[in-house]
Amino acid sequence: MSGLTHFDAEGQAHMVDVSEKAVTSRIATAKGWVRMAPATMEMIAEGGAKKGDVLGVARLAGIMGCKKTPELIPLCHPLPITKVSVDLEIDADLPGVQITATVKTTGQTGVEMEALTAVSTTALTVYDMVKAVDKYMEIGGIRVTLKDGGKSGRIEAE
């Protein structure tokens, strides 16, 4: 288990000590989607959901979820988040909503988990707001597409 930094020599989970790492600018972008019936997608696009502005509420939920990441993921460090953006795009080809979250900080560890949590929370909120009219939505494709900063440098998905 020596290659896994969240485990000690005895195999016990622990929070990684980042105190010796350099403070650098960090950024991560994650993406995901919510697939739904075309009629549900159209209702969202037209602002016709009974619970209100689906995309606006989901965007706020994603930002809030990002900031709560260390409370949800046991070994995540609490970080001073300097920027969170959550973009939602209606995608007729899916059909559904494409989600992109970008998170920035200046610190000693990256913000990939925060970006993933932002996308996940956003997707769950879209689902929650229209589940009464579409019981068969699917959430998927959640992944990190960009990580930059720190020792490993820039990593970008194809």
C-alpha cells in the first residue's frame, strides 16, 4: 500500500500531511451530466418546473456542495476556496443537462474533490427538482477533466 498516500505503514487510513508541500495556485475542472426525457429537458429550458429555476438552484447547490467537501469526504483537507464556477448547459443530443465545475485555490493540495463534489451536488439537485415528472433520469460521466498546480503540474483529459 506504499503508493497510496491516505494509508499509513500499517494500512490504516489517515489524513495526508501536506505541511511540507509548497503553496501554489491550484485549479481543477470536473464534468458530468444528467440524462432525461426530451420533454423534461424542454421544461427546464423553458423555466416551467414547479419547483422553480432548476438551473439556477442547481448552480447554487453545486457551489455550496463544493464548499462542504471536507465535511462529506472524510480525508479531504479544508481548503480556502478562492473561486467556484458551475456551468449548466442544455444538451438536446444527450438529452439533458451538461455540468462543468471549476474550482480554484492557493494552497498545499489540489481541488479535484471539490470540483467533483460541485458537479455531483449540481446533478443531484437537477434530479431532485424534476424527479416528480421524470422517474428515469440518469446521472453520469462525472470525472476530472483538468488539474493544474502543485508537483504533478497540468493534467488534462483527452
